[in-house]
Amino acid sequence: MRSNPRRWGTDVRTGTAVLLGLAAAGFVLPPAVAGPPFRTDDPVPADYQHGELYLFATGTQAKWTNEGVAPGIEANYGFTPNAMLHVILPAAAYSREDSQTNWGYGDTEIGVKYRFLDGGPDGSGLMAGTFPIVVLPTGDENRGLGGGDAQVFLPIWLQKDFGPWTTYGGGGYWVNPGAGNQNYWFVGWLLQRQVTDHLVLGGELFHETADTVDGVDSTGFNLGGVYDFSPQHHLLFSAGTGIQDASETNTFSYYLGYQYTF
């Protein structure tokens, strides 16, 4: 399993109980294109011939809506030393103010992460990669569980390590078809530190332009981390809020997940 401390979980029974509790609370975001538990990603794929499995819940609350995934399953597998396959299978939830919560299968996310700069022989140099994503319209658009059209994300991600510190980020362009929609940009940057042998903590700042013709730009942040119970079992967590048009886009958001690496 790769050494990037951002990929993380807890005991499976405990994690499942927590995630199902969150789902029942209705505090539930379509699949987040990001490096769990943050929205900003890095260029580092899963290790060659190794994989990552996540069970997670993630959600965003705004003025009129709650939307998210609870539970979701993410799987990544390193099929070359510098590339991995990626898929997210989500159970999506969506509700508006004073209405019932709709819950069901959401839009499926698939992608390939490819690192074209590997940081040199000791990994201390600049790393860079791309992670094109396709979101397939498998969810029910009429119930708020899907976008109705396939979406594509085309990013570039950079990373540099400095002893116990790691910083990474970048951004990309979303192709977002559909009535009333428009293409948009996402950019983000993160700084994190290895605090103990088992704990990494970090924070990110991100910005997204409007994804609809009558929408607004949004800026926000998340704080979170990973706790390693063992080389195979990890806990991922983050929470944050918007700082630009927060009431319209993000009054509170979270990610909680269990990760098994093999």
C-alpha cells in the first residue's frame, strides 16, 4: 500500500454503524471527486498491484437543501506503478426544506489517475499527475439523486513533501451538460502534517465557479485527518463550511469513512 497518509478508516462494524446512523439522519453530496476525506486531490495513485476500499458517508447542507451519499463505496486499484483505476458506487440522498428525503442509487463515478512526474528516486521532488473522471447518469434526476447527463472532470494535481509536511493541490475543468447547467472550474490546495506515527492532520481551501447559469461561485475550507489503526485499517474524517455565499452553497459539510488497504 502506498505511503500517502491521506488514504485512511476504523473497525468495519463500528464504521458501518456510524455511516448508517448518518444516513438515517438525512444529512446527506453526489460523489465527491477528491482525495478522501478532502475535495482537493493529489497525483499519487494506489500502489502497484495494491488496492483501497472505502465505506463512507459525505454530505453538504445549504440554505434550502441537504444532499449527500450514505453509504458509498469507493474502490481504487494500482494497475501500473504510476496509474490506478477508480470507481465510486453511491447511495445518494437529497431533500429540500420541509420535504421528505429521497434516497436511492446515485450517479456512478469512474476514472483513471495517472502520475507523470514521480518525484525522483527518493520521492522528494515535485510530483504531478492527472485524474480524469466520468460521472455516469445512473441516478434518478427527477428525485434529485442524479445529474441526468454524463459529466467529465479534467484536472491536474501537484504534490511536494517536506519532511513531516505534505502539500498538494491544483484543479480542473468540469464539463457539465444539461438544461440550466454550465461548465465550471474547481481549484483547491491542502497542507497536512504527520503529527504522530498514527495520525495525520490537515486543512484545505477550495474555490468553485458557478455550475448553473443562475448559480453563484463558492469558496470554502475543510479541516480533517486520518488515523491509522493498523497498516490495513484506517479512519478518515473532515468537516468544513463555505466562506463565500455559504448559505446558498455550503453551510456545513463533512466526510466520514473507513478504509481498508490491501
